[in-house]
Amino acid sequence: MQNMPRSELLVSIGGAFVATLIASFFSSTLLEAEQMPMILASTGASAILIFGLPHVEVSQPWNLVGGHVVSALVGVTCYKLIGNDILASSTAIAVAMLLMHGLRCMHPPGGATAITAVIGGGNVHELGYAFVMVPVFFNAIILLSIAMAAGSLRQNNPFEVR
């Protein structure tokens, strides 16, 4: 794997910062501070992938959005159907992986999203299937929007240092 030119790296770092800041702010309005680290874990991992490795398959738009949405659906369902958090988390990972593979939207941070739906605590559980849309889907769309803007800057390269 080749390193990014310095100008592209700076745009990517700035994009990752802005995207996670906006997504974190959005999530913090929905969930209490004690739940934030789990939400940010999958968002942060996605930011590293889509900004740091923008051309790999797992960083593509369908993988990002589809992987998180599928995983969130699976996680919420496992939480509701399986009474044991350890069994529900393990099942959520396995089923999310199977579905992401089948739907061709493999996105590894989706695993953290699936587990968050199971062990995320009362605030996440109270959201139920709304967790899929708010914050998971919206966070993915925020990341994707900022990533597309950063990608446009990288392609136009206004900061190119020659």
C-alpha cells in the first residue's frame, strides 16, 4: 500500500476530524455521555477506513452505509430475541457478517455497531429499531457526505505541495 501525498493526507485528516465531530455532536443529542464511547467506536473506525483508505472495497459508500444499517438491524433483533447479552452479541456478529457478505456490503466497523445494539445500555435499548436510523444511518450519511467532499478536494488538489 502506498502512502498518500501530504496534501491528500491533510485533507483526509481534516475530513475525519470534521465528520466524527459532527457525528459525535449528533449522537450526543440522542444518547447520554456514558453511551457515547460505544457509538463513537464504530463511527471512528469507519472514519479511519473511509478517510485513510478511501479506495479499498470496505470503504465504499454501499459498504459504509449498508454495513452499518444491516449490522444495526441484526444487533437490535438479537437483543430483542436472545435473553443473554454474550450469546446475543456473538450471534449478532455472526449474522451481521453473513448478511454483509451476502449483500456485498462488508464493513468491519459494522461489527461494533451490531454489538452496540446489544450492550449499548438503556438509552440504546429504548431506541429499539429507531437506533438503526438515529444515530446509525445518520452517522453513516454524515461520514459519507464529508468523505465525498474530502474526495472532491483530493481530486481537485487545491493544496498540492509540489
